[in-house]
Amino acid sequence: MKIKKAVIPVAGKGTRFLPATKQIPKEMIPILDRPMIHYCVEEAVLSGIDEIVFVTSTGKEAIENYFDRNIELENFLEKNGKIELLDKISKIGQMIEVVTVRQKEQLGLGHAVLCAKSVVGQDDFAVILGDDIVINDIPVTKQLVDCHEKHGGSVIGVMQVPKNETYRYGIVKGTTVSDRTLKMDGMVEKPKPENAPTNLATPGRYILKNEIFSALERIERGAGGEYQLTDAINMLCSESQVFAHEFHGKRYDTGSLEGYLRATVDFALARDDLRATMQEILKNGKGHQ
Ligand code: G1P
């Protein structure tokens, strides 16, 4: 069964970006001229996904509006001969089907994913967390889809982190089955370095078999008093096959100001129209006088 749906939880309050997020969803904060969420949805589209399920909360309407068409703006751009912009804007509105479900209380990532159950139906699906952007020629979700097609089962994207950073992530353990792929025995949510079974961390990319919903319905509150996706994945490890795949790509933690800044600089350096300006800024360290 092809992976065609992606669940993107966007209900969080974005406290690390206050005061900007007082009125704007953090997912709509731009890196250069695109909101952060654009990069994640683009990754999904390029990975063969054709429907996004946003798990939202109050105040997040701007996200679904962004992926809708804005006929008034399109007409305005057309009338003013701004054809290149018109093309860009209308493509965003036609990029993908979007469905939203509400997470009425923020009870954790596991709870957020469970909120998507009625829309996902019987399908297996991807989960993409918007706080991480991974840049690679083959998008990270596509790499996980390929691994899922090869091995079957659920597939969790992992990357190596320094031991002293394990407390920030779900950390997996398992046995190597092929290049960059482990058959997982389990995972631990945000362990201290001395308790971390490996240094393989999950930065928010998952392909999940539909059975995850049954596990999510059975877990109890875990770390931080929240319903953790990690605990449901742990349950799946003993009931079915779960793999961890070490993906290729450069990852930015855009949920933090530091990662956001790094992404902004790198993305500008990657663009023909902005590279020279960014190089000059980095060299001279100042703006125009
Ligand atoms: C969540 C997950 C964690 C994962 C992380 C990636 O934690 O619970 O396993 O490693 O996302 O960003 P959060 O950052 O939402 O606390």
C-alpha cells in the first residue's frame, strides 16, 4: 500500500518564538520568503504524498488559508502583469489536498496523531513534524517511504546526535538489518545521556502502520505527563515490525531560534538571487549604512 497521507501536527503554541507567535502561528514564520510549513509540505509532495492532515488548534487558520487558493490575489497579480508571482502563488494553492482536524487540548504528540485517526482511516501514513527541516536531493520522507517499501513495517527516521543531546529527542535501539537500517526493539523518550541506549535520535519523521492508532488508544500518560508517540511506537515494536532508518540530509532545528537562523543563512546561500548579498553580510558583518 502506497503512503499517500501525511499528518502534520501544528497545534503547539510556539512559545520559543514569542512574542512573534502571540498572533502568528509559528509554522507561518517565514524563512526568506516562504513560511516554515511550506518547506515541510513541499517535502511531503515530493515524497508522493497527496493529502495533508493538519492537526490544528484555535488561531492556526492562517496555515490552511496559505494552502488554499486566493483568487482575489491571483486576479490582482494577473491584472498587474506579475506573471511569475502569479504562477508561484497559484501553484501553492494547488499543491496538495488539505484536511484539518482539531486537537482540542494539547495532551502530547501521541494525542495529536490520534486526533487524525478518523481522517486517515485504514491507511498507513507519514508523520512530519514542522520544527525540523531536512534538506536533501531525495526528500527525507521519500527515503523513509523507500525503506518502508523495502522492509515493510513502520519506519522511524533517525540521525546521530552527540551523547549530551539525547535528552532532547526520542532515542531508538535495535539491531542492524541493512545499511543505515535497524530493526527496532524499542525507543526511549528524551533520556539523559547515561540512560540513552544509542545516539540515534528521531527528529520528527515517521512512516506509521495503521496499527499505531490502536497503540495510541492504549498508552497512558508518559514523559512530561503527556501521551507520547514514543510510547505507542514502543508498543508497536513488540507487536509488529518497526525499523529505524538513518536518513541522508542536512537537518535544521527550526523550532529553535538558533536553528532558524542557521536555516535562514544557508537557504539564502543556496539561492542564486541572494547568495552574493548573504556572503557580503557574513564577510562585513553589517547592513547598509
Ligand atoms: C517530539 C517527540 C520526540 C522527538 C521530537 C523531535 O518531542 O516526542 O520523540 O524526538 O519531537 O522534534 P518534542 O520536541 O515535541 O518535545
